[in-house]
Amino acid sequence: MKQFTYTIQDSMGIHARPAGLLVKAAAAFKDTTIEISSNGKKADVKRIMAIMSMGVKQGAEVTVTCEGADEDAAAEAMEKFFKENL
């Protein structure tokens, strides 16, 4: 299991556009479970409605957990995505 924490920088938090891109990026890792958690809520990163329902705002700290066959690559790709888009 690999995980990292990230503080959301986007002034709108995790909104529709980056959430859609996040789901698309996560879909490349079919054999890995990727979850995001923040403020006691948890969601599967491959489900856009689950991410949107979390209501993550700017300044919120999120923890991303990757577990599965290609967890190292998934964690690296997710961390890069968060830094570039959120």
C-alpha cells in the first residue's frame, strides 16, 4: 500500500473538471484500488460522483491511498496529477 497527503491549492477545490480528469487518470490503473479521504469522508477515485460528493475545498488536506498490482506507478501518477491540477 502506498499513500501520500496533499493540500488542495485550487481556489474552487475539487470541482467537476479536475474530478473528471482525475477519474480518467485513475482508470489507467485497472489492477489497483485508489481511494481519496478527507475530513472523515472516503471515495473511490474511479467514481466521479463519489469524489464530487466529498465537497473538498481549497486548503483541505486529502490522503490518497493506492493498493494493488501497480500501486507504485499509480501513487506516482496520482501525486503528479494532484500537483499539476489541484
